[in-house]
Amino acid sequence: MTRRLPVNFILGAVLVALVVGTAALSLVWTPHDATQMAISNKFAAPSATHWLGTDQLGRDVLSQLMAGARNSMAVALVAVLLGGSVGVALGLLASALGGWVEDGVMRLADLGFAFPALLFAIMLAAVFGPSLTNAVLAIAFINIPVFARVTRGAANQVWTLDYVLAARAAGMNRFAISRDHILPNIAAAIIVQATIEFAVAILAEAALSYLGLGAQPPASSWGRLLSEAQTLMYIAPQLAIYPGLCIVVAVVGFGLLGDGLRDMSDPRLSRER
Amino acid sequence: MFQLADFSVSFGTATALRRATLDIRQGDRLGIVGESGSGKTMLALALMGMAPDAAKIGGRLTIDGQDMTHASERTWQQMRARRVAMIFQEPMSALNPLRRIGDTMMEPLIVHEGLSRAQAQARVLALFEEVGIPDPAARLRMFPHELSGGQRQRVLIALALACNPALLIADEPTTALDANVALRITDLLVRLARERGMALVFITHDLAAVARTTKDIVVMYGGDMIERGPTAQVLAAPAHPYTQGLLAARPDPTVPPRDATGKRRRLPTLPGTVPPLAALPQGCRFSGRCSVELPQCAGTRPTDHAVDPDRSAACHLLGAAP
Amino acid sequence: MWYFIFRRTAGFVATLFVVSAVVFSVMNILPGDPALTILGLDATDDALAALREQLGLNQPVLARYVSWVWNALQGDFGISHSFRVPVSELIAERLPMTVSLAVAGMIFTLVIALSLGIGAAARHRKVGDWGVMFISQIGIAVPAFWLSMLLVLLFAVKLRWLPPGGFAGWSDPVAAMRSLVLPTIALGVVQSAVLARVTRSSALEVMRQDFVRTARASGLSRRRVLWRHVLPNALVPIVTIVGMQFAALVTGTIVIENVFYLPGLGRLIFQSISNRDLPTVQALVMLFAAIVVTANFVVDLLYVVIDPRLKART
């Protein structure tokens, strides 16, 4: 049976491909060295050599944006993988053991929602000083309760299915069942959530870097580019436009892709969205 | 008062109601009978001007001589509650759960008739008295979930009667209720129609309820009105094979459920199920399921044939007979 | 109902305690010497020792935690190192700024999101609906701080209608309101986009229910049915989100205050980070977390008010 791909999936996939492609490309090639300064050529207008012009230190804006894409993707990937795997493990554990373990894990997850990434990053920055690692940790941390909840909800449904009951009757232990039967069955739900959390992570990284709690100079980050551009708003407003657009494109892309994946994996969920 | 002429409701290629003709006069008590998917609810919604937005409407609907076929929402708002009102199948969910009964009841009175709250409240108490709700004053402050199903249906009837409509449409008003509660509700509807000189359209698949409540009957199948006439006569000697099948499928209380050998009797049933709207045959809607089928049935739509002076049925058999 | 309220209140208090323990642990137990963090590597041993004494670092951790909570309950959050005044004074001074901004953002969010969401539901599958869905999709993706910059570029730099930042207090209400316009919009847009979507889908859900048909059948106008019957019933999921959004708005003020140089708690938290003023950061993080927890608690209680059926059930 072939169904037409949802529009949001196609649009999301195109935007994501664009962003991820750019990030990948920046690993091997950027028009210029993103950190190469040339004070004499500051605030250059777009030209054949500098497609989007240069910034206050004569650095190539396009190259910086490309490096920023790489940075954003890396942070989001590590944070979601880290927080996601801990969250999924906790969710599986809660679902497999039930009882007070499940209650406890879910209470902890509720608690996790009391700390937005920003607050957590602030605490880490206050104790250890601001760094990209702390930003990644903070974003990973807020992902734990999100994934724990999704995993446990989806896993609890699978536990009631006949063949899982059969596996239990056959004497398989709960952890082996979780690994061999539950996890593959809830993978779709987890991937959908991961895609959406990827978008959230990009936004969080941008905000933290903007506030100086994330990427530190000279690393390029869309958020940091914006905080630099803010002081130059009267002189070079264009510098404040591009990085923001990049963020929006990336976030919309991953958001749409997540929605689209959900529509495809479970059409019932998306009926009226 | 209410006239439908060649009235159709369709969605794309699917026809929910095909060229229906109906004339409802003051004091009529009309039963509309059919299985789900027969178009009876669509007919009721059309009479309320509440067919879904996507529906395409053809033919003509007039109320008190005014053409309402393509009337605006605003025009319909003036008709609803005052000329035609409706009660629905599910008394459990048909009342706003967050509002006190009194507020729900008074709203149309205040909106339509410009009554003050005090006036509206007096009217509501009188209405509750009329439909037999005990301790009306206390009910006003209650929420829907605090009432029983039968009480809620009475509230809905009172709500429908609030602005003295000329026609009350009851769409399966008793399906969701216990048998004895259902009986009391149908009797209440008949009494109210008589006392108020109000027309009643009673939509149901329950033939016993129709026999008890209505003077005339229209049998519907697949969006067509296939048989009509005085209720007693139609039920006593149905002319259309579908009506005959419908009657035969009714459990007969005089036949014990087990036969002489103690084996459970099978209930007679109509073979097959109602096809989806889009898959209905072009000719007689019942062809394919009918026990006596003529060659022209599937392709040609049968016209109404008079059975008696005031009875007719749309079936090729009747046309072929003489 | 009273049992429900009692249970939620107990849960709320317990959560606050656990949150305080988490904040305290992160700020105190994690490796690193707070005195060294505060004074820097070139501090003398005597100064370090004195500071440790002042911070009570020589006492056991548990005793420090208990006294921190005990004092905090009495409104004493310790002394700020950088400002040399009690932290509670700093908070009291800046709280009105943050509260004004958060409340303005909440009002903005509610007004915009409810009208857009209900409007979209009423025009389901029509142009207006698609328009709202499209705009909200973008709105969700726009970082608040970037939106702030765009607003400043347009309304302060180009058009010069509104001030680009700063806040001089409420002594001049007109100037104060003008300073709050752009921050409020920047703060509220993202949340409005989220809430508009929730409102729309919740309203669509309710519009399918039977009582909406009853209301229409009694001759009420679509508009009246929508606002008087559909909206109240759609509120339960909306209120859940609004609770979370209030929390998001409060933490969002941290970002917005820094973009617009508004003298609130958000600015204070960043000044304290650069000044390595740990007691202040600790108090502020605790305060923000407490606001988030409280918002969710209030939402739980609101359910009972909104839905009379809950009163009977619980």
C-alpha cells in the first residue's frame, strides 16, 4: 500500500537536508577560514569572494554560518543522544519493573521539568564557568525526563501485547524482553521524539550561546554570532539577520520532519493536528 | 408548514439524501424509520439547516412558505428553536457539562426572546413542570452529570420546547435509555405534541416506538424514501420488500425464544448490510439485498406507486403488478 | 475534592524540598571549592579561610543545607558577595520588573493565542486555519532573543517609535509601558504560537461533541457557541499548557531582560554569574525553579475550579 508522503515530512526533510548538508560540507570546505580575520576588510558588502560579506573583524559571514551549522548540529546530536539514551534506559527500566521503581522514575521525571535547560546551564556556569560542555550537559539533562516519559508510555502498551506475554511465559527475563521486544517496537516513537527534541536542542544551544553560557570564542555558533551582532545593530544590521534565519530554518525543518514522521508512523495521532 | 421537494444532500459522489419529498403540517406526528445510514439523520439536520458545511444541497426546502434551501446561517438562527427544534440521541453528551442546567435552559430564552433572567427562569420552571421534571428549582443549579439519563432527556426536551417551536424533531431520543424510561419519554413526546398542537418528527429504527407515537410513517433506505403511509396500515401490511424484511427482523414477543425441542430460535434477519453511501446501486437502493429482484431494479430508480389512496411505495414490483 | 487538594498540596511541598536539595547539591557538593571559585586563584590562604568560615563551609554539608532552607523559609538568602547586601534585598528590588514582564507576556500570549486558536478552529480547513497554522509553525521556531533584535531593529532603530531597551521604573507609567512593549512581544510570541495550536486542536475536539450541536439547534449564533460553549470546554488542556507556559515565560524573562537591559532578576542572575556570586545565583535559581513548580501546582488546583465533574469524582 502506498500512501502519499505528508507535506510536512517532505518540507521538513528538504530543510533538514539543507542544514545537515551545509554542516557536513563545512567539515571539508568553507569559502574562507571562518576564524580568519582581516580588519582592513571589515563590514564588506556581499561580493563574489564574500557571498554574504564580512563582519566587524573582516571574517567571512557565510563561512561562519556554515561553521555555526556544524556546531549546532554537533551540540544537538550529542545532547539528544546523551539525554535520550539515559531517558530511554530509565523509561524501559520503569516500564519493565513497574511498582515503586516506576513511580520513583516518573516522580524524578516530573521533577526534571522544574528545571528548564537555562536554569541548569546557569547553575553549571556559576560553579564551573561557562563552556560549551556545560551547555551540552544542560540540554542533555532536560532531555532525560522527556524521553523517560515517552519511552515508559509506549513501552507500557507493548508489555500488554500477546507475544510479549508469551515471551514472559517462556521464562525470558524482563531485561532481555525489554531489549529484544520492547525497544524495537517503540523505536518509531523514540525517533519521532528525538527529531522534535533535536529542534528544541538547536534553539536551546542558540539561546545559551547568545547569553554567553555556550560556545566560547572563537568557536562559531549562530547564537554567539547574534550576540556579537547585537552590539553592532546600528552599524551592520545585516549581521543580525542571517544567523537568526539559519536557526529558524533548522528548527522549522526538524520540527516539520518530526511531525511528518509521527504522521507516517501513526496516522491516528495526527488526524486533527 | 415544512415542505421538501426533490430535496437532495450529497457529498462529492455520495448521496446521503436523494430527492426527498415531504410535507409536514401542524399537528402531524410523523415517524421516520430506517437503519443507520439510511439518511434519516441527514434529513433531520437538513430540516434544522445544520447539514455539514461540505454538503451540497439540491431541490427545495420551504418553511412557512419561505424558501430556506440556501438560507444563510443568520436566517436559520431565527428559525431554529422558534419554528423547528430538535432533540438528539445521546442525552448523556448533549448537554454542556460545564454549565448548570438553569444557564443552559435560559440561554435561548434570553438570546431569542430578550427575556430577563427572572422571566427566563420562570419560563424554565414552567417548562420543567410541563415535561415532568420533579423539584425543578433544585435542578436549575445542578450540572448535567448530576442527572440521570431520563432526566437529561427531559431537560433536552424542555430546552427544545423553550421557544415554542412549531415542529419538534426527535432523533432516536430513546436509543440510549432503559426500556421503561424510553417508554415514558415517547409517551411524553406524544402528549406534548397533542397539547401544544405541535408537529412531531420521530426518527428511529424502533418499529414498536413508531407504532406507539406516530400517525404516519416514512420508511427510508440508502437515502431514499421508499414507503409512506399511515403508520398502522404500513406496519400491518407493508408493501415494500425492505419494509417487509424490517418487520420480519423484529423479534416477535408472541414467539417463545426457544422452540419445542429447547433449541434457541434464530432471529430472522435481513441478509447483508447497508452498503456505504458511495457504493449504493444507482437504481433501487435496496437492489442486491432484495429477495424479489426484477431486471430493472439495479439500473432504474422506482417511482412512487400508490398502494392505497394515502399510501405509496417506491418499488418496481408494484408498477409491474397490474 | 478536599482530598485531591490536600494530596496535591503535599506533593507540591515535597517537590519544593527536593528541588531545593537538587539546587543545593549542584551548587555545593559538586567538586570545586566555592571560596576559590568566588575569590579566584590568586586569593590568599587567609582570605580563603575567612570566606569559608563566612559561608559556613567548615560545617557538614547537611547542616549547611538545613540552615540554608531554614533561613530561606524566613526570607533570608544570605549576603551577596558582589553587592554586599542581603540577597533578599536584591530580589525585592528587582522582582517587580520581572513580574511585570512575565505578567504582560502572559496576557499577550492569552489574548493572541486564544483568538488565533479559536479563530482557526472556526475556519477549520479554510484559508484562515492554514494561515494560523503556518504562522505558528514559524513562531515556534523563532528564538525569542533574535525576535527581540528584529523588533529593536525595526521599531527602535529604523522607525524610532519605541525605546531599544532599559527601564526607568513605574514612576512614569507611560514610559514604563513603552519600554515594556517590545520585550512583551518578544517574550510572548513563541508561547502564543504554541498555545494557539493547542487551543485550536482542543477546540476542534470539543466542536465534535454533541452538546455543541444542541447549542446550535437552539438557535445560538456560531460565535456565541464558539466562545460560550466550546471555549470553556476546551480550557482543560489549555490550562495545562498555560501553566507550563507561565513557567517558560518566567524563565524566558532571563533571556529577554538581557536583550533589553531590563533591571530584573534575569539581569541579576547574569551579573551574579560574572561576579561569581554563588549565594545569589543559588537563591535565584531556587526562586525560578520554585515559580515553575508553583505554576504547575496552581494549574492542578485550577482543574477543580474549571470542571465541576472533578469535584464529584475526587
